[in-house]
Amino acid sequence: MPTISSILSLAKRSLLANQGAMSVASDNVSNVNSPGYARRRADLRSAQTQDTPYGGLGSGVELFGVNSLRDPFIEEQLRRELGDEGWFDTGQKQLDIIEGLLGEIGETGMSNIFSRFWNAWHDLANDPTSTAARTALRETTSTLIGGFRNTGEQLAFRAEQIDADIAAKASRVNELAGELAQLNHEFSRARETPMSLEDRRTQILDEMARLADIQYRIGNNGMVSVFIDGAAIVMGTDCQTIAVREGSGGKAALFIAEASDRPLGISGGEIGALFSVRDGELNELRERLDELARTLATEVNRIHSTGYSLEGQTGINFFDPETTGMDDIALSDEIERDAGLIAASADGLPGDNRTALAIAELENANLMNGGRETIDQAYGSITAWFGSRVAEHGLRAEGAGLALEHMETWRESVSGVSLDEEMAQLIRFQHAFNASAKLVGAADTMLQAIIAMAG
């Protein structure tokens, strides 16, 4: 049979439950800007019904538990988008930097220097006995060589910077893996899954997914295992370290430190993008520029070595015959010492210009890409190809950013905190709390009346 005591007990339970629900809503409001935070929901349930001769009587409400609102499917999809966005965004930034190194702006651009180089040979052909024309040609060629070498040095430095970025990001993955292993330890000791640990786990997995193409599994106890290229980076409370060592060609490569012969292939995320640019576009750019420099030196030497200088010397190379690419292209030692050894004549007679003219006409010879392009056209193709790669990465980075934004909005709709909604919840629970307090007051009035009757 219901008593005043049972009414007080019911009111007390309601007070505590609604107080707890207000606390949950307040926690949501205070963490509205906390990274990785998933909004909480108070699980209010009807208390156990009491059986009486009059039927079942309710015992009020109780706070059954507090839940974090997360959707594992959305989390997994979002991390895939994070990896894609990290890949394209990082790739675009690196390609933008490299494109700037080509420096095709103003008088210092290689296209302009090539034009001056060919014009200098035409000037010599117009005045084959001129010492001044030869000196000007040597100086123009030195500028061309400087352009090649400067580009080569800049690209080499960019490759070194990419290696440094790879090492820094691999170090960050190691830090995150260590923190995850520590979180797993804390999860293993907890009776129930602590929601604050889940929040931090979300942050770590998001950051790792942006850095590399990870695979992960979350157990029923909250502990997570993380894999990269099939290697267990985090397993339980243990983690493996990613080491950066010198790989083929002296480039940075990643290995599992605990197994030095186990290379680690990362093809996604920011680290994957760095590898892709370094071993893809940057490497191809170097190879194509090397071929350009090598072809220029070889073809000019082929003609120049058959010509005659002002003093009748022949068999002299214009460029260093050991030239293999833009890093080592140079004038031959003879031309470097004496510009007068530059050949213009084809038969050794003063005034003959056929050698200088033949070299000048190389400007229009299809020497590159299987006889389809001139040297100038080939350089234009290189810059156009690289520009198209930059533009493509830019478009795909924009698309990846929009896809990520969509997924973040989707996750926010499930796990994000809405201040308007939480304020509405606070008002709702406050009214319920106040009503429970009035119920206590009513029960107290009834109790006082009974005491007065007894007196």
C-alpha cells in the first residue's frame, strides 16, 4: 500500500535522476568546443514497479546510465575521408612549392634563358670572327648552366625536406601509437568504458588516419588495435615503433624498428602523399630535366667538335662531355679557359659560319621525345605537364575537402553538441526537478497533517 514514505522516496529518486540529467546536459554545453567530444545522453528509465493489492504502482524514475552518442560506421567513413583529404592536400602543397622552383617568371625563367642561348649562337653565326660574340655566348651559356644547376639543387633540397617531413610525421605516428597503448591500459583497468578515454581515442584515431592509411579494430572493452601495411602498430598495451632509415637511392624509407628487415609501405594520408610526390612527380621532373640537359650537351658537342676555332683548332667540345644531367652540366675545360676556342667555322676558313649556324638551328631540331619535339618545346611540355599535375591535385584536394566536410557534418549531427538542444534539455529537466521538489513539499504537508492529528 502506498505510504507517505514511498512518495518521499519516489520524489527523492526523481530529484536525483533529473539532477543527474541536468549535469549531463551541462557537461555537453561546457564541452561544445572540445575536440573529439561526443555528446552524452542521460538514460532515464521508469523505476521498478511495485506489486500491491491494488495493482502495480510506479516507483518514479531513475538515472540508468549515461551514453556517448557515436556511430562506428560514420567514424570509419570519416577517417577514410581524412586520409584522402590529407593525401591530396599535402600533395597539392608540395607540388605548389616545386612548381615555384621552376621559376618561369620574368627574365630569369629557363624559357627566356634558352631563347638567349640560341640567339647568342645566331649572333656568332652573323659575325663568326667576333671575339665579343664568343665571350657573350660563353656568358649566356654560363647563365643557362646556372639555371639548370640551381633547379637541380632546389629539387634536391626539396627532396631532403620531404624526407624530413616524412620523418617528423612518422615520429608523430609513434607518439600517437604510444598514447593509444596507454589508453588501452586504462581501458583494461576500467570496469566500464570511460567516456573521456573514448573522446581522446577518437582524437588520436582521427589524427592517425590523416597521417597514414591505417586499419583499426575496437574491442568490446574499448581497447583498439591499429595496423599499417599489415603490421600491428598498436596491439593491446604494446606498440611498435616506426623507424626512418636510408632506403634505395639514399632516400628515407620506413621500417618497423623491432624488425629492421620489415619495410613499411604507406600509400595513404599525409605520409603517403609525401612518398608519392618524392618518388613520383619530383623524381620524374628530375629525370626529364636531366634528359633535356644531357641532350643539349650531347647535340651541341656533336656539331661543335667538328668545327674550327678562330685559330683553326678542332675536336673541341663546347660542353663537358661527361655531362649526365642538370646537376653536372658545365662548359668544357677548354671553352671555360678560352672563349676564342668556340668553333664557328666548318672548314677552318675565316668568315665561315656553318658550325655556329648548325648549332643555332638545333633550336628547331626535333631532338626530344622520340623526335617529336625541340628542346624548347620539350621544356615547355615539362612545365605544362607539371602545371597540369598541380591543377589536378588542386581539384582533387578541393573535392576531398568537400567530402570530408560532408562527413564531419554527418558526424556532428550524431555526436556534436547543439547548444539550443542542450538548453532545451536543461529547461526540461529543471521543470521536472522543480515538480519533484513540489512533490516533496506536498508529502511534507501530508506528514505534518498526520502529526498534528496524532497530537
